[in-house]
Amino acid sequence: MTKTIVTYEHENAALTQGYRFICGVDEAGRGPLAGPVYAAAVILPQGLVIDQLNDSKKLSEKKREDLFDVICAQAIAWAIASASAAEIDEHNVLGATFLAMRRAVDQLLGKHPEIVPATCFALIDGNRCPELPIASQCLVGGDGKSPSIAAASILAKVSRDRYMRELDKMYPQYGFAKHKGYGTQQHTAAIHKYGKIVEHRESFRVPKLKEHE
């Protein structure tokens, strides 16, 4: 069974600075050749323990889906946003990731009248922080250390996977439901055979096919 992150060490440290609401922020989908990048922002009740809450990458697809509903039901507030493949090409993937994170935080601030920039602090997974309307701190490996960031990682990952499954219904020849847009051999072969669609990131290099294919 996946270990549950129960320590609110980083959230509590921010609370001691006078903030009332601590939101975790994380992204999903920076690496694929197709589809948007997603980001989520989540404020959990301090001390809340959600069984098996952890980095989304350590969880099965079914467990992520189950936890998605639990997080949405028990969070004080949550928001999910994205940046399109075209925006990834325009801003580069890091810039588009920051754009999605900013959108998620902006949405979060509108969820409740007491959640305003002066009362809210963001814990962001990674080593670089986007420009946000609230104070923030980066936390490397945060999705495995902070319950708030772990919750955000799950919302972002599940939302993006759902989007790619819907995209698969429109373009079944690419197999998006299976590989979610990553550069697998199946996806690479489909691009070489059928070409790209609007959901493909033009700025990403498509791998060459292996000789036996």
C-alpha cells in the first residue's frame, strides 16, 4: 500500500508567518508530444489525513481517480487550469506551465471571499516558481512531501488524463487513451503515418522510428 503523506510541516511553517490558507500547486503533462499541460491548486484543511494521498506518479490510475473525488469533496477550495499545445509552442513548456499554474491560482482566489492574496500562500512543486498574485515558495520533490502539493498533483494528472481520453475518441488512430500523448513507439509511429493534429506540440521533436518498424 502506498504510504500516506500526513505531515503538514511545510504548510505549518507558512501558517506561522500569518497566512490563513496554504495552497499546494503542481502540474502534469510537461513531457508529452501532444495535449495541454495542466496545473492544479488545492487548499486542504490543516491536519486532514487522506488515506494513500501521495505523489500522483506513485499511484495507480484507479487510485488517482478515487482520490480525485475525495480531494474535491474535502478540500477547502481547489482549482484546475491548463495551457494549450499552441501556448506551449508560443511560451515554451516551462512558460506554459507557469501560465497554467497562474490560472489555477487565479481561479482559486475567486472560490471564497476570504481567500485573497493577503491571506494565501502557495507551496509549488519544483525548483522554480511562477509569478503569482500571492506569496510562494518552491519545494523540490514537494509532491512527495506536502499533502497540499500531492493533492494538486492528483487533480492535475487526473484532469489531463481525462482530457486525453476524450481526445482519443476524436482521433483514435493516435492511441491517446493509452499513452496520454507521450512519445511512445505507438504514438511516434502514428505521427509518422498520419501526421500531426492541432493538439501536437510543434516545438517538440518527434523521435525517429526504429529500423524494425
